[in-house]
Amino acid sequence: MQERTQHGERWRMASDVLWLYALQGLNYLVPLLLLPYLVRVLGVGRYGLMALAQAVAQYFIIATDYGFNFSAARRIALHREDAREVSRIFHGVLAIKLLLVAAGGLALVTAVLLLPTLRREMWLYLAAYVAVVGNALFPVWLFQGMERMRFISMLTGGSRLAAAGLVLWLVRSPNDAALATLLQSLGWLAAGVAGAVFGARHFELERHPLERGHLLELLREGRHLFASNAAVTLYTNTNVLLVGMIGGNVEAGYFSLADRFLRAVTGLAYPVIQAAYPRMVRLVAQSRTQALRFLRRLMTVAALVAAAVGAGILLLAPWLARVAFGQAAVAVVPVIRAAAFFPLAATLSGMIGMLGLIPQGLDRAQSRMLFAAGVLNVAVASVWIHHAGAVGGVLSMLLIECVLTVAGVLLLAREQNGEMRA
């Protein structure tokens, strides 16, 4: 009976991984296919401005996520047989996220009205914020906790493809940067609305009155993960802004071109992380030793794949840049080569954090570690970008991922040693 249960869990996880790879392919392939067209039509400078607006929107996405993608998913994974509790979590998390969206929208409008730099591109920033609304509505944490990830692929894949088609049809000149941003954001919004409605109906989630104590409990549970996500932006999203402020819009465009490509490659590990997360939560509850053994096996395979991908990037950088970025290829090649080892470092640090630290309840320790790394990145990147432009921004990100990998391993080792002594 136990073998049959384990076989079923492995099959469900493998199925989720395959569906998530389909989603991940669309999430990264569609923007990559749009890159040459947008750079050609908008120009590198206007494309850089669009990237800056989307980077600002990413801060609001982090704020509205509030760590629920892991804290709520963890809670649902533990209570997925209790329909009433799942319903309470669903409606509570969604209510909090919508309140955060409203507060974020007010903050953005205020900033746009007060700051002349933002006011000049007001419609660009407002168009980017539409993606924040869509992301907040989409209950990825519900599907992840219930281990039904294929629904995410079907719902988001169609909306992204439709948005890409509209971009190719309607965006025709450098003056269409705001339109290009809005169309891409509408893909997020369509997926968000469809995901919330479909999730509630498919899992038969009944409406429950919102309870103040329950909402506060959800907020408390996610606060350290929110701090972690906010800290992550200090060494990922912030570098786009730093390159733009220090190096200018064109350098920001080059950095964004390379960053999107590298994120697509690094994202190969994310479906495995998402699919394995609920299982890691349950394994930790049963046996931490068994959970760490499972994590080591996953990381070994992931490291080999990521190292091979990094070697391929190093060798094929000129060809990849020419195919993906067209006229901007020459300027992007050094940026891509600078990050040849980024996939390996980012994959290892991501798996250690999301599959090692969070399932074991080390949210607070991880948030402190990420915050320290984020502060270090801002200091290092500010200097390196000044001397090397977009290349400096990528090298700083690579350094931080290596630091996080080492720190995460040491933290897990300390936790395991402490448990053995106890």
C-alpha cells in the first residue's frame, strides 16, 4: 500500500513537472520570440524604457505576492483533504492580495503624479501595472498546494500566446511602447481572472465570511517569505534600475535583453522546484533526513544539467545573441558570456532556498540571508555597473547567487547537525 502511494506521488510530481515545463516554455519562449521584433520596432532605447517600467511593476508583484506562493501553498498542501480549510485559505489570501493591489495602485499613481521622470512616461507605467493585477488574481499557490499544476499551463499558456499575437499585429512604431506593455500585461490579467474563477469552481471552494483573526494569521505566516521575496529583488530586479540610472536607457536595454534570455535558461529548474515543493513539505513532516536525501538527488541532476547549459551558453554566445537579438547582437554577446555560469549558481541557490530552507520552516533565517545578499548586491553592482555597464550588473548577480548557494548549504548543515545532537 505504501509503495502504491509513493508511486502515485512520483507519477503526480512527474506529470506536474511536464506540465510546468510546457508553461515555462511559453512564459519564456514567447517573450524571447518577441524580443527581436520589439527591439527592431521600438529601438533599444524605448525597449529599455519598457523594461524599466516592467521592473517597477515587478516590485508591486513582489509586494502583492507577499510570500503566499509558498506560505499559502504550504498550508494548502498540509490541509488539502479538508475542503473547508482550503476554501478559507483561498478566500482569505485572495482578499489580502486585492487589498495590496489597491494600495499599490494608489502608491504608483501618487509617484507618477509627483515625479516628473515617471510622469513623462505615465501610460507606460500604468500599462505595466495591469500585470500586477493579473498576477495577484492568479492563485498559483492553490494549484501548487493541490498538486494540479497542469491547469496553470493551460490557463496561462493560451493568454500569453494571444497577447503575443496582438503585439505582433498592433505594435508598429517607437511610439507604441505603452501599447506593447499593455498588451503583454493583458495576457497576465486574462490568466488571472480565468485562474481565480476556474480554481474556485474546479475545487468546489465555498464562500466563507472573512475572519479578521484568520487574515492576520495568514499575514503573520507569510511575513518572512515576503521579506525574502523583497530581498531577492535587491539582486535581481533592482539591477535593471541600477543599469538604467547609471548606464542609461540603452545599457538598460542590453541588460534586459540578456537578462530575459538568461532567466529563460535558469527557469528550466523552476518547474521541478514547484512540483517538488508540496512533496518536500510532507517529507519534512515525516523525516527530515529522508527529505534532505530527496533534495540532494534532485540537486545533483539539476547541477549537471545547469552546468551543461552554462557551457553551451559560453560557446554559443555569439550565435545565440545574433538569433535572439538581431542588430543588438554585438553589444549583448559580452553580457551573455559574463553570465555563462549563472544558470548553475541560480539553480543551486534556488533549490536550496525553496526546497531546503522554506519547507523546514527556516523562513526567518532565509529572509535575513537574502536581505544581506541584496544589500551586498546594491553596493557591488553600483560600482561594477559604473565601470562595466550591463556586464557589471550581470557579474554582480552571479556573485550573489554563489554567495547564497554557499550560505544556504552552511545553514542546512548547521540545522541537520543540531537535529542530530538533539
